[in-house]
Amino acid sequence: MASATEIGNRFGTSTQDFERTNKTDLEKVVINWTNQSIEIMRKIIQNKSKVRGGASLAQDLEPQFYQSNKKVGARIITSSDYFDYVDKGVKGIIENNIAPESPYQFKNLGTPDAMIESFKRWAAAAGIKSVGNTTLSFKGKKKEKALEDQTKVARQLAVFTKLGGIKPMNYIEPATNQKRIKELNKNITVVMKKNIIIEIKK
């Protein structure tokens, strides 16, 4: 009788109570799977990144959950607009073999300000000390000269990247492949059956 009361307290006696509990359990499964997917992506990015301590993209990945009357879902979001370039790579202007399957390719040697700023941050995080005859050290330099050298190195790195392309990291597929999707479907089925069995026993 105590067990029956415990089940009743948990699930209630109405269809609405059952649906609410079912949604809660389903959300847990989806949340867990999504967080695991993000961890898989982060590890791949961090292992393949040349930046010490991992890449900012890895830390920027976040889960976003949503629900409506008919469905519960999840998205993996990022504020990084280059996430797909990192995943699929980009063909260079000269070198096309570095990312042969990529739908992206650099078309010109233009280096917009946003790209320069991005390479400044990357160079600092990666511990780049110099490119060619230009050093990034502030030692013995006036502030204006040091900042000028920073911009020069960042522009050189950006041009080299456009010429050579970006090697793909392929971090999305291992986290969202068919095997993992089947895993998710299996876990959802287990939760749904569990709740249905409890509902019938009531």
C-alpha cells in the first residue's frame, strides 16, 4: 500500500499528471544526450587546436532546450559565426587539398578588420612570438609600434591562412552521428515504456 501511495504521489491520478512526468523524464534524457554531445565536440576541438588550453569555440558551445505541447527538443548553440568553417575546413586560394570535401573556399586575400582582430587573439592564445622579422614582444617598443606589429603579424597569418586554407576538425559528426542518434532513440523508448507501464499499473 505504501508503494502504491508513493507511485500515486509521484504520478498523480490524471492524464495531465502522467504527461507532465513523462515530459520531465524525456527532458532528462534529451538534456543528458545533448550535454554528452557537447563534451565530445569540446574534446575533439581541444585536442586538435593549436591554442594552449583549448579553443574559445569549445567553451562557447551551449545547450538550448525547448518544448511545446507536442515536442521536446534541444539545440547546440554558439555565438561563433565560424563554427562550420572549423568543422568542415576551408579550401585555400592556392591549396585545395587541405579540405577537399569542404563546401567553403577563400576567394581573395582581403583581410577585414574582424578577421585581423580574431587572428590577434589567436596569436596571443597560441603563444606566437614572431612571424618573419616581426616580433610580438612589447619589450623595448613604444606602444604604437607594438600595436602596429601586432596588426602586421595578424594580417600575415590571415593571408597565409587564406592561401593555404583551413584543415577540417570534423568535430560535429562524432557527436551527432547515427550511432549516437540510435542511442538517444533507445533511451527515449526505455523512458516512454517505463512511464506507460506505470500508468497501466495505476
